[in-house]
Amino acid sequence: MKLLLENWREYVNEGTHPMESADWENVGDALRDPKKVNEIHQLLVDMFPKQKELLNYHYNGGHDSYPELKRFIHGIDKYILEGPALVGPTDYKVADEMAKERERKYQQYIKDKDAGKDALYFRDNPADPREVDFSKFPPITIDENGEVTDGNHRAFLAQKANADLKAYKIIAQPNSHKNVARILQLVGRTR
């Protein structure tokens, strides 16, 4: 757990758009405000119409909106969103601690299945993780460093099976879309 916390702190403070504690609080406050988050959502959909499915998923009807995309939204002037497109298993990285936990669960599933016990790898789905159709999986999301920000379970299985997977990519690139200034205002970013 200590290593996971250290890795998280390192991730929070690196990359194209470093953020301080106050920045996380400001974007979090904006995304919990029903009026602000609705406006942010509409501005993002206007900016990225091809990624509307992803944005709608993370918007979540205005409840706990965009938990994995806070840095992207706070730094919207430095990022664009692409995809979904097929990516290979070497095109992204699952965090080490996440991969270890997924491997433990995967091996436990196989052990239970082989012993004739009830086995469940997926939370609410009895599917065998060794026999999934990756083309039917929802896309994962990859940040500018190639790290999986959403969809670690799917990404782990695809890497294990050496299979391609659909992904949205957050790309570090200046964004001069007309909606950028308003989003930055809504999340309280002044620098």
C-alpha cells in the first residue's frame, strides 16, 4: 500500500500538467457542482464529439463525474482526446501494483475453477477471463505517458492474452479550442 501511495504521489506531480493540492480541490469542487459539471460536460462534448461516448460515461449523469479525467480537464489547454482506436498490448502500461493484484486474482480464478469451486473473476459476470472477446470490451483510456487511467482490468487481460484493445488516448498537445477558456474558468484555474 505504501508503494502504491508513493507511486500515486509521483504520478500526481509529474507529466504535462503538474497539479498542486489546491488545483485538485478546485477541479473536484467544480465537478461536484451540478451546474458547473453540466456546463463542463457540454463544452467537452462540443470540443470532442467523436469521444462523446467516453465523456458521457465519465460524466455519469453529474454524479461523481470525471474521476479519472481531473488532470485532463484542469489542463484542457494542454491536451486533446483521440480515439477510440486499436492499440496493441505493448502500447500502454498497467501500473505495477495493479498488474500484481490482477495477476493474483487471475491465478485465484484458475485455481478455484480447476478445483470445481465457484469462480468469479469479473464482479458481476461469470465469464472465464481466458475466453473473453476483446473486440466487445469498452475502450480503455490511456494518458499522455501511456499509462492506463481507466480500464486496468481490461488492459491487464488484453496484455495477458497478447490481444489488441480499443483505447481513447489523452495526447499532450496545445488545445486552442474556443471552449478551453470557459472550462479553465469553471475549474478555477488562473495560471
